[in-house]
Amino acid sequence: AGCVTLRLTDLRIPSHAVRNQSVKLECYFDLDGETLYSVKWYKDGNEFFRYVPRDMPPTQSFSLPGVTVDMHNSTKNVVVLNSVQLSSTGIYRCEVSGEAPFFETVTDHERMVVVALPEEGPKITGGKPRYQVGDTVKVNCTSGRSKPAAQLNWMINGEPADPKFLKGPDIIVTGREGLETSILGLEFVVRHKHFKRGNMKLKCLATIATLYLVSNEESVEGERPQKASVLESRGTAAPSGSRADRVQAASSERCLVPLPAALMLLCHVLAWMMTSSAMSPS
């Protein structure tokens, strides 16, 4: 007699929840032959729900800012909270008690943070459509308003940006709810290695815990050679055996006559002239 037999076997409280959604809090226990007296739930030390099996009805809720219990779906093991708000963030505790004569009590707790997600994804500003080696990239990534602020990360061609390229982050708090905007800058001098197949991809990722991951990516081009200079270089270096070479060779062949044939022709002409002169009357 007097040894503790009542024990909690599992407490399930989400570490993060999304604003305006429902949340399920679960508390499981082993009575080990004891009779259950009550199950009570607390937020930051204030009771908001209890289950007492011998009461009618056995469930009862208590008003608390940020806590709205769904009484139809709450039991001795599960409490459902409707439409959680930022004010619902806090430490939630489950307390289980046994009946007389021992009135053993066991308890455990976890913290839950309610998150307001951004209504829009991160935006990239300050970029140019084209860069060349030696230019300076100077861009900003701005997250949508949220609570807590989104964590921002830059990637260049799919690889995390060098930390020394980063500027910030800066957090701006606005509105009565204190929603937060993150701004993270990226600044670096363009090198050949920053281009992949002539393009450079800049991506910004915004994350909040495990609930939110949204990215935005911009693809920019490197400077390309002018078409005129490309055509000019082709014209000055025509490949051997081209049509232009063949035409030039053919015209050269028509202009050249072998030297021995020219001498023979000259001799024939002179002989014919001498014969004609001798045969003519004096």
C-alpha cells in the first residue's frame, strides 16, 4: 500500500500549430487497477478543461483567453481546441488523479507555439536581367508578414550562398498583432563559376518551423557576344575547301598557261609569217 501505480504513458501536444486551425491535445495514462478521479488541463497554470467521470456531465470547460474547447469532441484522453490564435501559445499541462484512498496524481507538460503564416511568398528585389563577370549582384529577399518571422536563406545555382555574401537579416514588426517581416540581402561580385550554361539562378527560401517552406527563384543571363562580331569572325576565317576557295582556285587556273606551250605557239606564228613573206611577189 502506498506505492505509486498511476502513470502517464503518452502526452501529445504539437510544438507548433497554425493560426485559425483546430488542435488536438492528447493525454494517455495507465490506472493499473486504480479508479480515475479526474483529468485536468491547464494553460500557463490556469485550468481550462476537466473530466470527472462521476460528475454529470463529466466534462467541463473554463473561459480562458486564446482557448476555445470543442466540448463535443473532447474526452478523458483528448481535448480539441477550435481556431487557435496567437494568444493560444503557451505551456499546456495534463494532470491525472486517482480516487481515494491514495489520490495519486501524475502530470506532464509541453509548450505549443501558434504560428501566423505569411499570406504571400518571399519577394526578390533589386536584381537585373543580365550580369557579366565583374558586376556586383545586390538583391534583397523580403518575406511576407508572419509570427514568428520567417527564416530566409539564399541559394546560388542550387547551392547555399557563402555566408559572407549575406546582409542581415533585418526584422520589421508591424500592426497591433506584432506580425514580423524578414529581409535578407545578398551581395557578391560575379565570377565565371557563378554561371551554369550561361545562366545564374538566385533562389530565396522562407521557412517557419516545419509548417512552412516557400521559395522564389530568378534566373539571370550572362552577357553574350554581339551577332555582328560573330559573323565578322566567320567571314575572316572561312574553312579550307569552302565554296569560296574552290571559286578562287578555278579562276586562277583559267589565267595560267604552261610556259613550253607558249614558246611553241610563238615559233609556229613566226614561221608562218616568214613563209607568207617569201611567197608574195616583189
